[in-house]
Amino acid sequence: MKRKNNDTRLLPPAGLGERLRRDVLLNWRLYVLLLPGVVSLVLFKLFPVAGMVIAFQDFSAFRGITGSTWVGLENFQRMFTDKYMLTLISNTVIIAILSIVCVFPIPIIFALLLNEERSRVVKNSVQSLSFLPYFISSAVMVSILATMLNPSTGIVNVIIRHFGGDAVNFMARPEWFRPLYILLQIWQTFGYNAIIYIAGITAINPELYEAAEVDGCQRWGKMIHVTIPGISTSIITMLIISIGQIFTVQTERIILMYNPSNAATSDVIQSYVYRIAFQSLGFPDYSYGTAVNLVKSVLAFILVIIANKLADRFAETRVF
Amino acid sequence: MRRRIGAFDIINTLILSIVGLVCIVPFLYTFFIAISDGKFLIRGDVSFFPKGVNLQSFIYVFTNPRFDIMTGVRNSAIYTILGTIVSVLLTYSTAYVLTRPRIKCRYLIMSLFVLTWVFDAGMIPRYIAYSSLGFIDNIWVMIIPDAINTQYLIITKAYLEGMPKELEEAAIVDGANDFSILSKIFIPVTKPIIATIALFNGVAIWNQYLVPQMFLKTKELKTIQQVLANVTIGTEGTTFANTIINGISLNQQNMKAAAIIIAMLPIVIAYPFVQKYFRNGILIGSVKG
Amino acid sequence: MKRKVTAISLAILLALLMVLVGCSKEETPASSSKASASTSTAVAADTSTQDEPRTYSWFLRSQFITWLRDLKWYDVAEERTGIHVDYVEGPLELNDTFNEVDQRLASGTLPDGTMLRLAQAKVYGAQGAFVDLRPYIEKYAPNIQAYLDANPDYERLISSDDGAIYAMIRESPVLADFIGYRADHFRAVGIDPAEVTTVEDLTEAMRALKAYYGKDNPNYYPFSGRENAPTRFAYLFDAASYADAEGSSGIYYSHEKDYSFDIKAPRAYEWIQTIKTWYDEGLINPSWIDGTNTEGDWESQMLSGNASLFLDFYNRAEWFMTNGGPDNDPDFDMQVLPWLVDDEGNILKQTSALLWRSDNAVAINASCDEETIRTILEFIDYFYSEEGMILANWGVEGESFKTNEDGSREFIVDYTAEESKPEGTKKWSFLSDRQTVCKPVDQEAFYAWNTPLIAEAASRYLVPEALLARPVLVYTTEQEQELSNLVASVYNAELAGLTGFIVGNTPLNEETWNAFVEQMDALGLQRIEDIQYEAYKTTFGL
């Protein structure tokens, strides 16, 4: 970490209390500005982290944190004997890996194609439309998907029937959950993520293209030898970031797409935690849910730290 | 240097046009379902273009007392406006102070922000914490707890760090205090970042589903996203009664589609006017991500 | 680097500090809000004059509130008791409502009283969340006390291990589902409903209907419905869950009517195989099997002629006749199919509702002062009085019913005219299956309050020989809690497994079926059955 906060003001040596007094006297306006931020940090960011102690309790909704009994590592032991955990973890990881493998390359390809487009009108209008889906809520998106895939009235099944096929209830089929989730992910993020690559392409020195042309490069040659290397840093950065966020699934979307029929593939850690706490048919299991989430959070934390280190080393950027 | 238009260009334009269409066709389709007559829908006669065009479903959805869409829209609008103002104020002022070298504890505070961002406490502890602070059935849950999104804080901080140091130094020489430096010098020259965080926060609040679902229980406080998800995805299948009005069949399909259209309309209407800022905002965020 | 380390360790320290702060905070807002809630009512009670009604707040499923607000007899009850209830709206769905009770307990936002599951009342009651009603009933509620004395089974059911009564349960009318059918469709295809007596006949009828109506309508499936498609049919194969002196099988706990099934029953395999056949041949709506057919979807399918048969709530046939059926199709004619019989001609007994359902309890918040508890109990007690029971089951004499010379009562308002009034209009209604207030049910009035079609069918088919015996079991608090949690996971897993067999995700054969049953046992089904049997033995003193 670089030291950039060398204070230029010269202060006579003084005791801690005296220095504090001076500091406050000099900077009280800044501290006033900072106060809401610190309060919000403590109450809304740190306090919930502290609340994770219920993972070590048998938390009772009525008794609260102070009144509930402590059970040590019982909830974690239960996790290791719970067979359903395997399903949850593999669902979570598969969705995460698919999200990288299938979703990651699309915006790059889109940016490259857009760069080759000659008509300004097409280029601008397509790009403008492309990130509209990013701003549509999960609730609307999943609702639209359900409308389009409705087994009796949806366009997809109407077309399937038109060609003599049998209607498929896509939203209730475990084998269709992942493709649909990924499809939504692509649809929602490709335009948004492409903006970064498009900006990268715009920033490439035109002389490089001219030089490539002198070397006899055609369109493909220029794309491979100039454009792609030109945005390689962005690509690597984005890739590392997405690997770091492997456990960050679109919880809202999954909860909205989940139903008991497709649970075999659609139930991931986050949706499970939500369900056992807020939609349980029995007693809500706040403690177990928190324990499961705690393990996930620790793993995710380690991954993000590694990714950040990697990004720092290979792409000379950091996420934070 | 002009080149001939080759086969590649034609195919490329075609692909891009299809991509562009794919982005809007789902909305268009939903609209077509909403204005179709239910009796054609239920038999699977509507493939894409509407049949028996009418606006009954919209009228029904707006006037159904059980489906309180206007309350939802109004609530979401209030939460979005208030929430955006609060989050811009908080994010900007926090980021500003955290970029001032004179503040000694800024690294600690920033580290804590980042730490709690990377290390996810999870929904349950958050629920317990917020509820013990009195946020159940309290509209401020949409405004206060998430006012500072660490990601936007990082972006804002990075942007402010990019400002030349001379700005502040010159002002100090002129005898300005921190408040006036912030309001007279920084805010005017950093409008792009303010617009960006305002837009991102605004959209995020409008689109929120889980937070209101967990905290806002009273019907009068529910957001449009909740109202929508409950009838289109949830099990609340009885909200929309199948009826025939003036010979037009209303069933679950066209009524739900109408509800979807209403829920996303504000974003779609605002989009053309603000999309420029979105694009800039994303770039600001990524320059020093 | 060093700074980072200090920052992180400081963060952890701070987090620990927050635990303490958080814990002390935990109590304050919760108790203060409770206190203010009850003081406001207390104040209201103190200052109550003749025209100022005493009030208390009550958490209830929103659907129930909507129904309650339209009831003429309920208004009369509030008027007569001088007590007004401020209802706090819960979610639209029953299960969400119970979840919200947990959440309101966690956040300290529970009103003076609430509806809840009996298990919740017992578990949280023992932790101090709810009032032990026993001494207060004795003091303030003579009619409830008389009811307890007259029904020792009931008293044992609602009592906790420590002898306290944390909740009361309402009575449910005896009822079961009926198979409704489009008589006009049957006529068009040439099926005589009297000939449809066995499951095989039903299958054949559906095939004929499918061939006729499904020919040019790809969305036509003869049988449709809502929720839990496979389990509704279990009774047709003697595969309902049970608890008796011999043992217990299937989930009996709190699944008395709709969801009662037993995958270990001798004919359970045949049951799933039959539904699979229906599914494969397109005789049953596939979305229903998948669990994605909502009530609205199902209604729209029945109304638009995309389905001809359903198995649902006993008065639903009538509902379709008065809620758009004939508007969609002038020929629309929905009738009730008699019970089905097995090959030997024995009636296939249906599961019915229990007299006391454990998921319809009422409890009073422990933060209430004595005055509020008294008000609440006095209001409920009214419905256990002679006058209150007549009011809630028959209405007001001369307005909604008359007493004949032989002492029997008769409704003088028209069922269809009253029930078809739009929501938000005051009406006479006596559908006691809906939780309105905690009260005893007059079974005679319940059946009488119907159209001739249903009243006649109900009196003919809802007879003891057509219904399975459903003893009410008494569980300890610990058993309630364990069952509640086990059932939550096992039930879903069973349903998912059965659905998987029907739609073909898992091939259905003896081997996979046995593996499935074993898996469910391992998941907790066996444990559930053990507890149920245990409870049966204690309940009946075996």
C-alpha cells in the first residue's frame, strides 16, 4: 500500500489528547460529513456480521440472540451429515461455473461485432438497446419468462405445437432450469458488460490498425492481432472478477424461478437459506441457515481475496 | 479509407439487428398478450401478434381492489426518490471525507466497508439486525440501510481521488472551509459521478424485491415488484378472477401480462433519456474499478 | 500491510462489541412497541363508555379478514359484545401467514393476538411468548370453560406438557372433496355419469373426453385442479395416511384432508402408476402435476372448457356455476360425481377434515395486560354461548333464519343471492370452514347453507361410511416441534419424488419405488410415523 497521506502541516509534538483536540478543531466539518457514513457502517454493515453468532445458537425467534441457547458447533456438524448439502453445493457451483463459461465470452463477441459494424445508426441503436435488460427487475424478467414459456399459451410452446411437438412446462423442469437461468443472465448482462470492452476498443491507437494494414492484415487479422490484444487487460480483469464472485448468484432470480418441481437443480445455498428462514413449513431454522451461509461466505471471501491478488499481479488493477 | 460492403458486413448487420430485437421482443410479446382476448390465448391461438385487441386487461388490473397496483407504483416511486437522494448524499459525503488526507481513520473505515462488502453476512443476520432496529414494516428500510452501497462508494471515491489536488489547495488559500469546498468546488465539477450513483441507486431501489418482501408486510407499504411477483410467480392465484367483460375474456394470462407491463413501464419510459448517463456511469465505474 | 491487519482485527473487535450492543438493543424496541400496543388498548378499555367499544388487535390471514368484513353476523357480534377487533392483515396464503408469525415474534411486532399453528403456540408459549389462558378462561370465559369441561379430548389436545393452555383451536365442519364434472361434456361425448363408478371407469371416461375435445384443442386435458395433484388421489387407492391401534403410516400430522397419503400403502405403487398413465396419455393437466397450476389457472381452465373434471372443495361445482361458467358457455353444467367404489363395490373412503385442526389455533400475546386478555376472551367466549353459536351459524332470527314449529331452524335468505354479492358488500354467509373467529360449528347449519345441488350432495355423500376415521392425536410440545420440522422437509421430498415418477424424470419400477420409500424413511418418514403412533398410544391410553 502506498503512503499518500503525508500530512504537510507541521504540528508541534503533543500528547494524544492534545492531538485529538486539534484534529477535531481543525476538521470537525469533515467529521460531521463522515458521521452518517460511520453510523450506517456500524448499524447496517457491521451489526449484521455480528448477528452471525446465531450460527452457534439454537436461535428462537421469540427469545432473540441473548435468550437463545448456545449449541457450539452443532449446526456445522449437522451440515456435514446433511446429504442435501451436497446437492445444494453442487447446484451452486455448477450454476456459478456455467455463468462464467457461457456468459463471460458473449459481451466480448458482441463488442467485436459491434466494432465491425459500418452503419452508425445500427451500431448506436443496437448498443442502446443492448443494455436495457440490465435495468429490468428480476420480478419482471422472471414474469416475462413465465409468460413466454407458459405450457398452454406461451409463444415457445405454441411454436413447438405448431411443428407437431409436445408442450414442455419449462419452468417446472429441472433439466431446463440451468439453461434458462444462464439465458436470462446473458440477456440481462451482455450489453452492460460489453460497454467496458467497447470503450477499450475505442481507446486503441488507430496507428496500430494502420500498421497492421501495412503488414497486410485483413479484417480478421486486425481483429486478432490488434483489437483483441488491445482489450486483453480488460478481459483478464473481468475474468478474474467473475471468478472471485463465483458464489454470487442472482438470489432474487433464483428464488423467483424456484419451485418444488425444479428444485433438483434450482435450489442453491442462498435460496435454501431464504426458504428455511422465511418460507418454512415448520419452524424457521435461522441458526442452521446462518451456519450454512457462514461457510459459503468464508469460501467466497477467500476466493475474492485471491482474485483480487491475481488481478493486482496480472492485470495491475484491483477490485478494491 | 472506404471499403466495399462485403458479405461479412451484411451478415454482421443482420446478427446485430437480431440481437437488438432480442432485447425488446420479450417486452413487445408481453404487451401483445396483455391486449389479446383471453379466449384466443387459452386455446393457444396467439403466437406472437395479438388477437382480439382490447385494453380490458389494463382497465381490470387498474381497478381491481385486491391487486393494488397504484399503491405499489406510488410506494416504489416514493422509496426510489427518497432513497436516491439519501444514498447520493451519504455516498458522496462519505467518499469525499474518505479521500481527504487529513482524516486519519479513513483507511480503517474504508477497510471496514470493503470487508463487510466482501464478507456477506447473509439474509438472516441482516433480517435479525434490521428488525431489532425497528425496520419491520417501516418504509425507511428501503431508504436507510442500503443507502451506502460499497461498490458505488468505491467508484465515487476513485473518481474523487482523480480530481486534481490544486482544486482544494487553492480554495484553502482563499480561506474556504470544508463545507464550502465541498459545495462550491467539488460538487459542480463532479456532476457525472453524482448522476451515475443517483441512477444506479434509483434503479436498484425500484427493482428491489427481496428486501421489501422480507421487511414490508403491510399491504399499504408494498412495492410494485412485490405486488407483481405475488400474482405472476407466487401462489396468490386468486387475486385475478377470470371474468368476461363486454364479451372479452380476461384470464390469468392477459391480466398478468398487463401487470408486468405496468410494473416495468417507468424504467422503459425513462430509459431513452437516461441511457447516456448509464453508459458513462459504467465507464466511470470501470476506469479504476 | 500492517495497517490492513490492524484494520481487520479492529473490525473483528468491533463486530464482537456490536454483539453486546445488539443484544441490549434487541429488547428495547421490541418490548416498547409491544407495550405501546397494549397500553393503547388498555387506555381504550379504561376510558370506554357505552358508545366507545373496547378494542384489541389481531393478526390474521388477509383472505380471512376480507371474508370477515362482509359478514353481517360478525357485525352483530361486535355490536352485542361491545368489542371491536382491529385486524392486522397477514399474507394472502395460509402458510405465509404462519411464517409471518415467526417473523413478527423475532421482530417483536406481533399484535395482541394472532392465528397460528398449535405447534407454534406450544413451543413459543413455553418460551414465554403467549399467555397461559387456563386461569383467565376460568375467570372470564364461562362458556369456553364449559366447552372444555364437556370436551376433555379437546382440553388435552390444546394443553401443553406443563399444563398450560397457550392456544385454542376452532372447530371445523366435517367435509371432504367432491369430484365435479361437466355434465354437458359428458352428454356430448355420450358418457353416462351413473356408469362411472370405479377408477377404471373414470380413466375410460377421460379417454373418451380427450378423444372428443382434445382433437383440435391442444390445451384440453380432461382432469385439472390446483395444488398437490398426485396426493389428492391417494384415497382412491386406499393410500391415505392413518394412525390407529396397529400403527401409523404416512404423514398424518396436520395433513388431515388434502395432503393425506401413504407411500407405504399396499396399493401406493398402483396409485402412482395410474396417475402416470393419466399424465402420459394427456388425461390430466400436466401443469397441475408439475405444481405450477395456480388456483386462477385452474379456474380459467374449467371455465373455458379446457377441462371437464376436478377434485376439489365440496362446494366448488356450485362455485363454477355462479362464477362465470354459463357466461363462458350457455351449456355449462357442472355436477357432482358420486363417490367411487372399488372392484367389490365398497365405497372408497375419503379423508375428511378433523374436528379440531392444529393449523387453526389462536393465541394471545404475553405482553397483553389483564384487561386486554379479558376483552379477547370475552369476545371469543361469546361464540361459545348459546346466543353466540346461533348467531354465528344461523344469523339473526327473522332476518336470516326462522324457527319451525318442531324447533328446527331454516334459512330464510337465499344462498346464491347472498354468496354472489361482490366482495365489499355486507352479506349473510355461514361458510364455517373458513377461519373467521374461533367458534364451535353447527354441522346442520353448515350443510343447510348451500344451494340445493350441494346441500343434497353433502347430505348424501358426506356420511360416516364414506369418510375415513380421523382421530385427533395429542402430541407433547417436543413432538409437535419435531413433527413440524420433519414434515416440512419430508413432505416436500415425497411430493418431489412422486412428481418425478409421474413425469418420467425417474423411471417407475419396483426397484426405484422401493429405493424411494427407503430414502424417505431415512429422511424422517419413519421417525414421523413412530411419533404419530406414540401419540396415538398416549392419546387413547394404550
